[in-house]
Amino acid sequence: METLTYGQVLARFGHALSDPTRSRLLLALREAPGYPADLAATLGVSRQSLSNHLACLRGCGLVVAAPEGRRTRYELADARLGHALGDLLGVVLAVDPKACDATDEQGCC
């Protein structure tokens, strides 16, 4: 197992949250563990797409898989991630539309 710096942890968390489907997936897992087919239906995405997002989240260390016979249950890797997501949802952003153009190639926002 690799030990990460604080900056690396935040970068992985940021990468996970940078995709709307992954963000919704993390929020769904914040509520309760889930199975891929159920999660795909809940999020309205294909099973293949969901599988790719789960692989990304596992690679980032945010989600773990728990085999249960022929099925696999997914859950947040650490309960504190659920608390962190809740804290992030409570943050009020001061968005300056002039400073962050949605068509910006750097993708700042």
C-alpha cells in the first residue's frame, strides 16, 4: 500500500469530484453501499459507464469493493469521506463568472 501526501490525497479527491457522474456516485454511496446494477439504474447510466467510474474511484482510493457471492457491493473506503462530502455540500461558493469562463480550455471551473 502506498502512503500519499496531503496534496496527493486532495488531488485524487479533486479528480474524483471533477466528473459529474463520479460526484453523483460518491453521493449515492454516501447514503448507503450499493451494487453496480442498482447504482447504474439510480444514476441513469450504462453498467459499462458505471463500471469505469467505479474503477476510477477504486484507483483513487475512495471506494472499496466487497465481494458477496456472485455480486460485489461497493462502499466508501472510509466513513470520514461521507462526512467530508457533507461538509463540501455545505460550502457556499463565491463564483465570479468573469474570472471563470465555462468555455475556458484550461477547464478551471
